Amino acid sequence: MQDLSAVQSDLQCRNCAGQCVYDPSQQALVCSSCATRYGLETDRDADAATEFEFDPDAPEADPIETTQTRVHHCETCGGDVVFVGQTLSERCAYCDGPVVLATSDTGYQTKALIPFRVPDRDAQRAALDWVAGRWAAPSSLTSVVSGARVAGLYVPFWTFDSEEAVNYWAKYKVRRNKRTVTRSTSGALRIRFDDLLVPASPHVTPLIRDGILHDFDPRRLRPYRPGYLAGFGAERHHQSVAEGLDANAEDKDLLIRNRIKGHVRKSGVHDIRYTTGTSGIRYRRILLPVWILHYQYDGTPMKVVVCGMQGRTFGERPFSWIKLAGYAALLSALTIGFGLAWGAGGLL
């Protein structure tokens, strides 16, 4: 990210000297004063999908850099959100906690991002539609959420590629007459992982990743430019590549075990052990857009998250215990009625 003064100059309208913000609906910078539009397309947009090779036995090539930017440090969750342009916030985009303002940040250079395509009004509407469709939700929930604050944020992610040469040992169960017998097996397979999407921040929860961001299309990536962040917050990359790979280890282990189960093609596969030789590691440091809507219900903080690319929505919600009790009573009545009708039919 560029120096603060340079960013301010880049975002100044050439027509009236006003400040510009990024408008997702126009996919461009738009002057807040005179509405002049500035496109952000470049001849090198296709290069944003470039992947970078990583050798675990060599020093990392990415230097850590310190820049003068508007940094909001959350006093509740510890998140650091960077703002460019003149947009400021008094609340954390991740947890809605209070923030304190600083003017420097240390992190790794952002390689690329996918710009916002969903404007805030559409994100608010998507959140309300999601809430309205919740089963057994309190009747007042829609009105509570309609007054909630929505924050636009670019969150840091990795994409990882690798080739895995796997040797495995496992057990499985078979039926022999009336007995279940355990057998052992072993084998080898090669697995190619392509664009595994990995959060690069502890603040990016499974709600954000698995709920709305699991469909990643590298063709939407664009080279990092401050203009895309104008009017939005962003968390910088603070993980090294090695740390990112460590963060992906648990998910990768689960994927490998599932591939082994499919390779064995037996039921009851268990006690899986394996070794793997990893090669061909490639990565990207990217930012992905999300809208986070914070609200409180009966004093409990909750949030609804909307993907800034296509509007997919997922979130946290309360239940109405009165409605749940009513549904349970209705289900019990239907079950009893069905049982009586079935019994009466059997007597005829």
C-alpha cells in the first residue's frame, strides 16, 4: 500500500479537486463532489491472477514494509483495519468494537484483489432478505436488523497450489457372514490442489470463508490499486507464506484423508495414516470483499455477512422459543394424529 500522502493525491478529482470513492455499481472511482467517473482498468489486469512460487528451503522473497496509512486498531478483538482516502470509522468492521486511530502499519505487500461489485444498499437488502427467511426467527428481528450498521471490508486471503505424492495405510470393515471383519490396506496416489482458499487473518472466521467466499474465480482478480479501497476498510497481510501454509495444514489434512477414503473405495475406512511429499507450491496474496452487518438482539452481538462479489449471504440469528415450542406442539399433534389414523386403518 502506498504512502498516505500519495494515496490522497491519487484519489483527488482532476475536475474539481474533490475526493473520490470507489462505487461498486459503476466499478469505478466516483468524485463525491461532482460525480466525475474514473475507470481503474489497466492493460495489465490479466497479470493479477499470476501465482508466485514458494521454496520452503529458501528465504522468503516478500519483504515486510511499513507505510503511512490510516490504521484503526480495535480495542476489543485486536484487529487492524486500514483506510485510504478520507473514510474513517469509529467502530471495528470485524466485531463492532471501539477503535483507536494510528498512522502507520507493517505488513506484506498486497498482490491483487477482487473489487466490490455489490453496493451497500444491495448488501443491506440481502441481509434483510436472509433474516426474513429464517425459520422460527423472532417477529421483531427484521426491524432490529434494518437499523444495523453495514461495513465494507477487504479481508486478506491466500490461494495455494501444490502437488502431493501420498503414501497411505488404512483399515476398513467388511461383512463376513454375521461378523464384521477389519482389514488393512495401503496404497499411493498423487493429489493436485489448485487455488485452495485460506484466510490470512484470525479475524476471518469460518462464517466469512465457508458461508460466502468458497466460490473463488481468479479471473476476477485485479492488480492492487488504492482506488479500489477508497471508501472501504482493508486488513493487510501480516502472515509469511510459511505461516499461511501452517494455517492451511488442518484443512489440507482433511482433504487428503477424504481423497484416501475415495481411493480405498471400501466402507468403514478408518485409522488412516499417511506421508506426503509436497512440491510445486504456488501462492497469491489477495484481498476479497465482504459486507459485515452488526446488530444486537437481547444484548447478544450478532452479525450477517454478505459477499461483496455476488451477494451470497450467511449469518448469525436468534430463535424465538415461543415459535419453537409451537412448532414442536404442532409436530407432536401431527404425529399422534397420523398414528391414530394408521391404527384405525389397520382395524378396518
